[in-house]
Amino acid sequence: MRPTTPLRLAALPLLASLLTGCSKLVVLNPAGDVAAQQGDLVVIATVLMLLIIVPVIALTLWFAWRYRQGSRHAETDYAPDWHHSTKLELVIWAAPLVIIIALGAITWITTHKLDPYRPLDRISEQKALPENVKPLEVQVVSLDWKWLFVLPEQGIATVNELAAPVDRPIRFTLTSSTTMNAFYVPDLAGMIYTMPGMQTELNAVINQPGVFRGMSSHYSGAGFSGMHFRFHGLSEQDFEQWVARAKAEGQPLTRQAYLALAKPSERHPVERFSSVEDGLFDRVVGLCVEEGKTCMHQVMALDASRNRAHRSARALEAAAAQEICSADDTLPTFTARP
């Protein structure tokens, strides 16, 4: 066995940092308020758990050293008849119980406060949400293996690129074309799943200008490793220029163009569309982009109608099978007296 050299020992922290893939610690130092609150929750939960873990590890090592074989304490403190200590039991059980209650309370509060479907109630810790502010609507479709972003208010769409004004709330509505996936911008908010035939929602905000990395955080096939995109945090003026560029450079996103785009491709380049066919996102959610295909909500409505008709027919059959008293059966009979 080769001896471990000081140089190899010094290289271990570097290798560990490379393997983590989080050299910038984005989760704990993000550029968006929602992600920042989630990062604070991670820190608080970790500190609370360390309040138990660190003393337990320290006491375990201390006991092992203090009562090692041959030590003075192992001989003088040995009590073979000892079996219970009320004070020790209180410490052992009370401390973890307090930590669990604190963790449960914090988790319950933040689970509701950071619900991805819940509209934002602030821009940042120092900035309140302006009155009558309108969130930026972004419709997201996970394709194989790329991201399609539709901005209905601006009337444009992009592939593997998204931009949003700084300090403006963003409301994402998300779906998938074929396979389940997960939308994740670490600087913006936690990940949210996308599923075919369904729609999820995410509310977030970006508080700093810059270019941030977006990705798929759920394995979805051969091209998963290249399913990344760039998220730009821009000023209002720069955002308008970005929209104008898409309108000038792009082609219309029709149903036929979407079907061509939906075909599997890996490491798809950035693509822009100057306009979007009306109702396209709803058709993607309904799995009815193809001409002549019935949408999911229509299929479910027909199934519900057939189910109601079936229940009504069974109720009528059950009623017909019962004996029904007639009016003649209930009238009293009279016998003439001689």
C-alpha cells in the first residue's frame, strides 16, 4: 500500500469541491428573493440539527477517551448497579424534542409561505411589492431535450433562452410535451415539475442583473445532460430590446413549427420566434397540437357526460324494478250493509 503524502491530503478538499459542482454556492447565495428564502431555510435547519449532532459526536469521543481501558475513570467511576437517571433522561429527550418542534414549526410556515403557486407578497427583504404590479407571464414547455418559453403578453417565444426584468414578479405556467421533467434556475427559486397533460405553476422574482444558469433537474432521456438554458436578468429597457430582437429575428411559431420543434434534438441552439399562434400553449397542455386531435379537456368532458348518463340509466332501471303503490291501492274499501 502506497503511503499517503501531504500533497495528496492537501488535494482532497479541492477534489471534493469539484465533485460537488457548487463552487459558487448558488443555493446559499442566489440572486432571487424566493431562492434566498429557501437558502435561509436550509441554513436554519442545518444549524438546528447541528445543535444535536455536534454535542453527540463530541460526547461520544469524550466518553470513549475518558473511559478507555486502563484509565483511572474506568476504574473509579464504574457502577455496575446503575440503571437510571431522571436528569439524564430529561436532557436526552427534551433537547431533541425542542429541536423537532422548532423544525416542524419552521417547515410548516415556510411550506405555505414559499408555496410555488402562491403569488409573491414582496420583491425582496428590503423592497415591498408595488401596488397593481402585473407579473410577467411565462409559459414553459419542456421538450426532448430543450426548453420552449412563450411570453404571451409580448407575443414572442424562445428556445433555450429566457429574460425577465429585474424586480418584477414572474408567473411561470409549465407543462411538458412527452416526458416528465423539472424546471430549475438555482438563482431564481426551487425546482418545479413539468408533466404532459398537466399544468404546474411557479412564482418568483430576480433581484440582480446578470446571466444565470437554468437546467433540467430530472432525468428525461439521452439528451438530459445538455438540457440547459440561459436566464437573463435585465433592466426594463434592456428587456424591451431583447423582446424587439426576438420579433425582428424570429419566425412565427405556428402549430406546424411547434411539431417540428418538438422532435427530439440534443443541445439545441438558441432560437427565437417573432409571434405565437393563439392558444398554442393550451393545445400543448391538452395534448392536441396535431390537426384533428381531440384535446384532453374535451375527452374528460365526454367521459364525464357518459358517466353521468350511465348513472342516470342505472338509477332509472333501479326505480323501475321497485314496486310502486298506485292511488287505487291506497283508497279504503266500503261494504254495503244489508
